[in-house]
Amino acid sequence: MPNGPVLRLQGITKTYPGVVANDGVDLEVAGGTVRGLLGENGAGKSTLMKVLFGMTRPDAGTIEVEGVERRFRSPADAIAAGIGMVQQHFSLVPDFTVAENLVLGSEPRVRRLFIDRRRAVSEVQALADRYGFRLDAGARVADLAVGARQRVEILKALHRGARILVLDEPTAALAPQEVVELFTVVRSLQAQGCTIILITHKLPEIVANCDEATVLRDGAVVGTRRLEDHERVPGPERDALEADLARLMVGRALPDPPARASTSGGPALSLVGVGDGERVGPLDIEVRAGEIVGVAGVEGNGQTELIELVLGVRRCRSGHIVIAGRDVTRLPVGQRLRQGVAHIAEDRHAAAVASDLSVADNCALGHQDRPPLARSGGRLSASGVQRFAADVVARYGVRTPSLQATVAQLSGGNQQKLVVGREVARRPAVMIAAQPTRGLDVGATAFVHQELVDLRDAGCAVLLVSLDLSEVLAVADRIVVMRGGRIVGEGRPDELDELTVGAWMTGTSEVPA
Amino acid sequence: MSTVIVPPVETPPPKGGRPPATAALVGRHGVRTVVLFVGTALAALVVAAPIIAIAGANPLDAYRALFEGSLGSQRGLAETLVATTPLLVAGLAVSVAFRGGLFNIGVEGQLVIGGLVAGTIGAQATLPPVVHVVVAMAGGAAAAAAWALIPALLKAYRGVHEVITTIMLNYVAFALSTYLVSPGGLLVSKTQPSATEKVKDTAVLPRVWAPTRLHAGIFVAGALVAVTWWFLFRTRAGYRLRMVGGNPTAARFNGIDPRRVTVQTMCLSGALAGLAGAIEVLGVHLRYFDSFSPGYGFDAIAVALLGAITPVGVAASALFFGVLRSGSVLLQARAGVSRDMITVISGLVVAFVAARVVLERRLSRKEPR
């Protein structure tokens, strides 16, 4: 039902100390359309959505919903106005059923004291069926796959009366089949008159699914573009469109995708029958020098444990791990690192940086025991640390107020650049890159990919573990697929397509709904 | 070696070379730290004023008495420094533990153990001058470190929270030391009940400002400030300690064994606490008296918090608490306010420091992504 704008943001400005996050953003979204919101990290997407959802108040600007000007003091106000948001991280109670999660806070009662579970289930099931959601209202959320949990989140927003739905990076954690299903859901919502705002930095998703795309850069709208149906078909027109949008986002043309490896050397990392006796293995993986092996898989299928096994953080109960010709199965972390292992952690806050320590201190991590940072007698060279950190910061374009600033003051993308820079500076023989581009924008992602390729070309063995299948397909020279802690498929990217790999990732049977 | 395809955007390459030493000395944001320090101390004094009024005295008179008593005379000044010394060393003990991610509430117990062992070595051993006092202090430090080893091992290898174990070991330390100097106890003096024998002259920290009680311990404390700073910021062991305190998992993934560092940190903290007790016994009391410490180890927590756990900050805040402590005598005598009022003030300091943490978190949450 095309009609006037249901949502109009005018002159939204939000400044934080030192940074203008939103600079007079105007956004008009027509009812019943799907709007894509594109932008690099720090472009102001999140701030804009926080403003829209009442999580932060703008310094200037107005919000109109369905022609009525609104002032949101909290998300509750935004929900009351018919705005729903599905965040990247779900807020569901795992031990509750789908129905219980939905009615939480407004439960149907029996004699005011008891919850009418039967009515809750039937109400929710009716809602799910109305929108054509494949969901069992009586199922426990903990038993659902990620895609199904996301549908629960969407349904929760609808249940609260959302007519404008904001999806923040909805495909980040989904398997390919789940992505397909998500966009089926989006279209059926659209058909029923919902307006959808889709935030993502995956260009193909925008191009395939949105009616219009708005690009933000440096806190301002740099362009809004209608997408025509003929542009969605794969072909030169679509390529040109994607290149256009990418250029708008980054402000410059993107480099070509990196070339594949031509030759590879001897094995640099080999796992033979390796397992931890519970969640992963036994499995065999070999990575040769000058080769990138991509590990694909749905989250929680043993990838984290695999990395911990290779690094020596998790005890290896079976098999052997050989790094650069040396059996390291029984060696502690430090000695493995000295064998030439570097590690880009999948969760940098958990395993890579200390947020309250300075940029300089964090750059030095893992380098502190070698000259020029180390000095004789157990001393640490302050000037060495400073010079080294300055080098990492300059070489990798880490935007930081100073080397003494804490890492918490940096944006996520800059923190990641710091980690990548620090680890590449080890000149590793084996690089374990776990989700190295999670949360990074297009420019930074291309940068990290290029770093990995450069490492490979310099003869490093790279083990790339990623939940983003397109990343694995784009960068790896060889792909292995993990499911249930084991290797279930292997091949070269030019022999494989997303759907084959997707089927390996999720197993032969369908995803449980 | 690598081509940078995303060039650094508007980032002037930070200057290499030597970092400003002062920045590390007073924390990363020097001026801000000083302002916060003074602000917190003043806020505590201001809020304490109505409480003093309720207690029936004029707050202005009370504060005048407090500062005259602590800073207004040679004797007052000396007493201030005497009170500062154990607070400073014990404050360093707390702050080293904080840096390593540990909350050592057992400083008081470790201080008692350190004082007892130092007093015993001072009284029983026969050694040449200088050597004797050094050995006595080292013995006190070592004994307290061993005492701290128990919670350290429990924390590192069994995951028992150090707050629980250190608090409990405080009571063990109090009871054990009391028992040892009770009638018939192993270490009790023949002439003085509830104390060890007087330490020999060779083991005494000499007085340095006759006729006051100010002793050489203040110089030891000052040296410990410098050594602690150097250790934390200029050695690899100090770096590991700070990194484990900052993020033990990240440390572990980078080849640092957080368990070993945790044990080292707690023992180092214990050793400093033991030194605080040893200095107090060898410099002021000249023998170990049962419950000689009026709670230095607990005040040290407030000292460390107010000092933002940097060594120089700890020195400044120890001085502040030293002023309160030595001024409290005149506060009671002249203004008629109970000495316990300084406990109220130090409690307020802790409350304001805690509030400050919340405030800072609020401020930093506003920072953009």
C-alpha cells in the first residue's frame, strides 16, 4: 500500500564529545516499503536508530510517525508509537517458551493471579500464522535455531503493535538458508503493510531486498536511491549499482577482491585426530604455508573450541597438533606463540584487548618479551613500547586520540585494526584469524582481507574461521565445513556454492523451526 | 611488508620516543586526576561538616583544630608523617593488588603478621646494625607474603574469591598473633604483657627529626613509591601484572599465565603489607604490641582508592589520611569532636570515590562508537 511517509526524521543531530554522530539527518520512509540503511562503522547508523527507538535523545531535529510529531524519552515511548526494533543481540529468555517470551509483561491472566498459558500459546500461534511464520509457540526458545529465535524477536515486536520494524544487522549470525527464510518473512510483513528499515553493511542483501537504499557517511545522508527490479537481477547493471553504493559508503572506490594463492608450501599447521573429548573432534586439518584455509560453520559447532585447541588454551585430549614442524600438543600457550602463531580473536573484548589499559599497552601485548620492547634484566623499554605502538597505529590507521588513551575510547573498528596490526607485526608462520571482520565495515573488511592475503603471499599459513560464508568463499583457498565439532565437508571455493556449503553447515535435514 | 589499502585517515602519526614520565606518574590524565583527588577530598570534608555540627561542634573550628594539629607545629607535622608512613606502604599494597585485578582486604592481617615477625627478628636475632634492620624488615615482608600465598593459591588454582579468603585470614592473623603474645605464649615478653621483647638497637629504624618520633621509615616508604612505580610501568613482570588485571583472558591468549601472575601479585601485595607492619614496629613502637595497628590495612583501601591506585596518587592520599589521623588528637581535645569523626570522613571518601566511578562510567558511556 504505497502512500505518504509513515516515518519522517528531520534534521536529526546528535553530538558526542568531540564527534558529530548525526549531522542534520533527514529520512523519509514511505509506508509499506523496505528501506535499506547503509554505512560504515561510525557512519551514524546506530546513533540514528537509537534516536528513533528512544534510547538516546537528539540534540536537534524532529521525529514524525504517521504524521504526528513524537518525542521519545525511552524505548517504551517508541514502542507505543508503533516502532519495533530487532537488535543484533536478542533479548529473549532462553528457558521460556516462544509464547511466554512474547506475553512477558502483559500476560493473559486467570483470576488475576495465574497466567493463562493456553490462551498465551493460542494467541501467539494465531499471530505467527497470520504472518506466515514457521514457529511453534509452545517451543522453548533455547531449543530453537538462531533464525527461529530471530523470528521470535520479530514476532515480539509485532505483538507489541509495531508497524515500523527496524532490523539491525539481521543476517549477521544466520546460515544461508535462514537468510532466505528471513527475507521471505520480510516480504510477507511488507505485504501486510509493515514498513521495514534494514540496517546492514552487506550490499547484496540491500540490493536484493530493498525498495530504496539510504547511505550514511560521517553522520550525514550522502544519498538515497530507488532500486528498480531490473537492477536486482545478477548482471552488469547490478554490479554497477553495488559499486555505486559502495563508493557512496566509503567515499572512494573499493579495491578488487584479492587473488587466490598460486602455490603453497609444506604443512605449517597440522591437526591429526585432534579433539577435546567433548565439544570438538576428533578432526584432521592441514594448513600449508602460503595457503588460506577457511573454516565455515554455523555458530556453536566447535569453531571456538578448535581455535582454543590450536592455541593451547583448551586441553587436547586426543591427537596431535604440529606447528612449523614441532609437536606442540603438550606445550603451553606461550611456547606455541613462540613457534610463530598469531591470533586474531573472535571476541576481542574477551580475548584480545584490555579495554581499560592504554593503546600502547595493548599494542605491546604478546611483544613484551622480545626486543626492542624487552630490555635486559626483566625490564620493559617504555620508549620501545611507545615506538612500536606508534608504528602499529600509523601503519594500520588506528584512529586514537593518543597512545595513552584507553582502548575503550576507540571505536570497534579501530580496536580491531589495532589487534590485526599487533598480530601481523609478529610476522607469524601461522595466523589464526577468527571472525576477523566481525562488526567491521566494507572498507575495514577489505583491509583485513588484504592483510590476510598479504600474509599468505609472504608464506604464512592462515586458518580463517568465520561465520560469514561469503567471507570464507571470497578469501579462502580451501574450505572446510564444521558441524557438531567435526569436519563434514571440504572443497575449493570455485567448486562450491553457498547452497552446497549451507547444506553441509546445517546438515541434511532441515533446520528445526 | 604489506600494502595499506585503507590509508590512515586524518591521523597524524603519534610521536614516538620517550613517553612523558609525568603522565605515567600521575596517571594518564594528569590534571584530571589531581582535580578529582582534591575534589573528592574536599567533598568528603564538606559533607562531614553537618555531621560535625550534629555532634555539637562548629565545623570550622573543628577543621581548624584538625589542620593546626596536623600541620601547624613541628610535632604535628612529624606526627602526620609518622601516620602517613604505614598508610602509604599499605596503600601501595592495596593498589598493586588492584592493578593485578585482585581486591586484597587482607592487608590488615598481613600487616600484623609482618609486624610480629619483624618485631621478633628485631628482638631475638643478633646481627650488625643496618643488616639487622634490613633482615627484620625482609623477614616481616616474607612472612606476610607467605600469609598472602594462601588466598593467592586458592584464588589462582581453585577459583576461591580473594575477598572472602583474605577477610577470613585477617581474623586468623589477629587471633594467632594475640595468642603468641598472650601469657604463656611463644613470643610474649617477660616484662611487658601482650607484646614481644623490645627490639635491639641494631634493628631500630632511627629517628630522623629530634625530638619528634619521625623515623627513617618515611624514607623507606618514599623509596617504595618509586620502586613500585618502576616495577609496574618499567618491568615486564609489572606489565604482565597490569595486563592480567586488565583482562586475564586476553593475557592468557597471549602466552601470559594468569594464575602464576595472580599468585605473584597477591604475594607482592602481601609483602608490601608486611613491610608496612614491620616499619611501624621497628620505627614507632620498637616492639610488637598486640593490636598495634589501628586499622591501617583497612584505611589503606580508602588510601588506594582516593589515590586512583597510582603510586604517586597513593602517596598524596596517604598524606591526606595522615593529616586526618594526626589532627584528630587536637580535634578531640580542642573542638570536642570524637576522634571517630575521621572514620566518618574516610568512609565518606570511599563513598565519593565509588560515586566517582559511577560518574565516570556515565560519562564514558556517552562516548561515540
